[in-house]
Amino acid sequence: MGIIKSSFSFILGTVCGVYVAQNYNVPNIKKLADTALFMVKHVEEKYRKPKNRDDD
């Protein structure tokens, strides 16, 4: 009984997550994160200070 009692919240969360993923339009988190990372890299390259020739 101890293992079921200690993992009840994990099992309940998994079941609820599967239900939500099957019945609702949940966005793809990996694709969303990749898009955000691409945008951040683009902004960084656009606004980066130019290198000085004297530093070389």
C-alpha cells in the first residue's frame, strides 16, 4: 500500500496529462522553444556591438 500511496499524485498527473493532450489543442513545447531560441539568437546578432580592430 505504501508504493501506491506515495506515487498517487504522479499517476494522477500522468493520467490527467494524457487526457488533456488527447482532447485539447496543446502546443508543441519543443517547437515553441526552438522558435524562441532562434529569435533570441537573431536579436543578439543584430544588436551585438561590432568588434574593434584595435583589440586584435
